Amino acid sequence: MWVNFFGIDVLAMNSIKILKSLSLKNDFNPLLKLAIPLIITTVVQSSVNFLGNIFLAQISEQAFAAGALVSWLFFTLINLLFGTFNAINILVAHKFGEKDHRGISLVLRDGLVLALLLIIPTFLLLWTISSIFSLLGQKPELIALATPYLHALAWGLLPKFILMVLFEFLIGLGHTRVSMIFNLASIPLYIFFSYVLIFGKLGFPELGVAGAGWGMTVSDWIAAAVLCIYLTCSQSYSTYVKSIFTWSTPFYLWEIVKLGFPIGLMFTIEVGFFFAMALFMAVISVTSVAANQIVMQYFGPLIDILLALAQAMTVRMGHHLGANQPEIAERTSYAGIVLSAGIMIIIACFYWFCPGVLIGADFNLQDPHNAEIIYLAKQFLFIAAFFQILEAIRIPLFGSLRGLKDTRFSLFTSIISFWGIALPIGYLLSFWFKIGGSGFWLGLVMGTICSVPLLYGRFKQKMHVKMTAIIIEEST
């Protein structure tokens, strides 16, 4: 009865049949064709942010700290907005499957309208953010460095939002390689302008910390202009772009917000949890913070890979659901879970059997002064491996539900699993039962164990409803 209640029927004959019938040619290759460009883009962008921090570290420790403060706030905000714009690729993918080209144009139009509506409040937030930093107890000298950085970023919000919308449009069409090429081409621009504006090279003014913000703003303006020109001139996209000036019904603005806001809020809630966990680690000990950071430097990029794969699943499912092919959409979900779990099981083996290789990238394993941090890092890595395997099921299921236009349920499970289960259990284990920082990683494992069956049950329910609706539609 418990199994049926949560919808866990993985061992049921239908699920086993689907898993056994998955093929490299028909299921895995098409998904990888969409996913690999997204994964490459994600990994390279992460490394670029790392390079930006290196530039600031060469100025001073305070400059580096101010950059970290801005990154935490700005990219948390961007995560919320990026998640909201994610709805564009969901709607475009369904319209593409339906061969509704006019509908695609109208979704693109309303996505750009939403971007314009969000510019003013976001600009004002970045421009007046210093007061929030003061309330958070940040030092005045850090606020003085961070404020011009944020002001510089504020002037780049328009091109950044336009780029987000256009990339989501391309991804929804399944043209992830085009999105990847433009993303990768913009990275050298960011590195160049950040470097010359931070340090005042090649005749440019030396702007210090603010130069990092202006580097991103200038590169975003150039990238947005080039991408707009390309889409307007390309025969493949010009029809969509020209039609955005057609102010006719239907309007998709509310549907974008309704689908996208839960995604953005979910991203923000999950990022917020790891920020809270880092604060608790600092209460436990400085060594726990350092050991946790070792794990997070590997965990973050790996989760980004899973999210990219989940986004590819969303698009492929949208294409097939729009074309009334729910069986292929369901197979895509299973294929994505198998791929994700396979990747994370391999990574988990490194966590379990070769932790020293990972820890050694940051600390000398032979130095006795590092004995405690190495011991803690091994503990955290051991538990984190189980969490990442579970995430390799949870995140693809989230992508599957997103493909079915169901985003609120995933938000609900994230709130429950991270803040309702993982945080209180982690706190109890760490502080009441005195097992230290490992308690929070155990809490994450327990929270995810609870959320996976809920997501799987919801997925099976929504697939059943979709298949039934198609059967009824075809019969009439």
C-alpha cells in the first residue's frame, strides 16, 4: 500500500519494459545531441566566473571579498529570473512539436515583453542594494567596493535579459548548438573587457572591482547586438523575429510567468539552502567550512550538468508531447534518468574510493596540519556521493515534469525536502547529536529520499492523464 500511495512502481512490468527497450539510436543519442551543447556551455561559463574572481583576487583580499559578495547576491537574483525565462523553452518546444510557428513567434514576443517589464524593478534593486548589505552587517569598506560593481551590472540588465530570452527560444527549438556557439563566443569578450577594465590595460581606464561589472555589461551588449542581427538575417529565424511585432492574440505572458516563476523560485530556494548550510558549517568550525567548500567545488558543476541534461529532456519531451507522441516523451524521461544516474554513479566511485585525489587539489595530504580537514572532507564526500546519485534521479524527474508543463509540484517538493526535512534533520544531527557537519549532508540524503518517490508518482500520474487525453482526442 505504501508503494502504491507514493506511485513508486519502478518494478512494475510497464516500467521494466520501457527500461529494457531503451536504445542508443532512438533514445540516448537524440537526448545527448541536445544535452551536450548545454553541458559544455554550463561548464565553460562556470570556469569563466572562476577567472573573474582570480582577476579580483590580484587586486586585494577586500576586492576578492567584495566580488564574492556581489556574485552571491547577483547570481541568486539571476537564478530567479533565469528560472522564470525557462518557461519560454517549454512553451516553444510544445509549439514546435505542434508545428505552430506563429505560436512560437508569440511566445518569443511575450518573453521579450516580460524581460522589458522586469528591467526597471531589477535595475532599482541593484542601484539601491547598499542598504541591504548594511542590514546584513557587511563592512562599510566592502559595501564601498561592491556598490559600483553592482551599478555597472545594472546597465547591462537589458542585453542580459534579451540574451536569456533568445537563448531559451533557441533551446526550445532544439537548436542547442547555436545557443552554445554564441555563449562560447561571448566568453572571450567577457574575459578581455574584464581584464582591461579592472587593471586599466591597452589605454582603458583602471576601474578596479567595478571593472568586472563593466566587463560583463560591455560583453553582454555586444553579444546581444550580434545575436539579434544574426536571428533577424537568418532564414531559419527571421520569420519568428519579424512576427514579434504583431500585437495579436493569443498572449502568453501570464503562462510564461505561471510556468516560469515556480522554476526560478525553486532554484532560489535550493541555492538559499546551501548558503544557509554554509553559515551553519561556520558555526560548527572553520575547518568544517573549508571541508564543505572542497565538496561544493565539485558538487556545484556536477549539479549544473544534471540541470543541463534535465533541460534537454524538457525540450525533447515538449517536442514529442506537442506532436501527440507521449510514448516517446516517456521513454525520454527514462533515458535521461539512466544517463544521469550512470554519470553520478561513476563520480560517486571517485568520492568513495579516491577521495584523496579530489582533496589533494586543494590541500597537501602529507601535511599533518591538514589532517582534520582531510578527515572531514572524506566524510562529507562519502555522504555527498549518495546525495548526488539521488539528485541524478530527482533533477531529471523535475525536467520531465517541466516538459509536462508542471512546475509548481517540483517547487513544493523542493521546499519540503530541503527546508522541511533536510535542514531540521541536519540541524538535529549536527548540534543535538554532535556529529558535526556530516549531519547536514545526511539531512540532504534523507530529504531527497522523500522527494524522489513524490516526483516519480506525480510524473506517472501526469503521463497517464496526458495519454488518456490524447486517446480521447483521437477517438473524437
